[in-house]
Amino acid sequence: MVEEDVAQRPSLSEVRKQYEEERFYQDDRAAAEYAFALAVRLREIGLIDEARRFAAECVHLTEALPSSTLDDVVSTRQSVGGVALPDHFHDGVVRARLADLLNAA
């Protein structure tokens, strides 16, 4: 028997709930990370309009985050909501990773 080391992704509803919590508590960085994860996951399952909404929200949030030093933009987590985060998380990287969603809006 082959043992698989595959981490199960949280459900989309769990990721949405976490996003809403981070927005409520005004943790804009965490909210941006969850918005990024939602945009990616929704794009994967073909819910493009909703993915575009979260992509735009992610850009909006990351634009307001500090980004003047490397410490400001280095990701502190490898993944959020079952999606790998970029090593550097700032509006430029987000725009590049979600360009298909942002340009088609």
C-alpha cells in the first residue's frame, strides 16, 4: 500500500468564513491572503465572476499594505486556504498571478 502525504484543502465555505473574520478584525494582510486563495480556488472550479471579485479585493487590500522593505512583503505562511502563497506577497505579485481575472473584468 502506498501512503499518500496529501493535505486536504479546507472547504470553500471555511475559507470564505476565515476571509470574513479577517476583514471583521481588520487584519488586511490576512484578509488579502484569503482573498487571493479564494480567487485562485474559484478560478479552478470555473466560478470566474466570483473569482474576479476576490482578485480585485485582494489587489485593493495589498495596495494598502506596507511594501517599502523586504520584511514588509515576505510571506510568513507557505499556504492559506489550500493555496500556495507567493514568496513575496504585494500588489505587483498579486496582479501578475491573477492577471487573467483582473484583465478580463
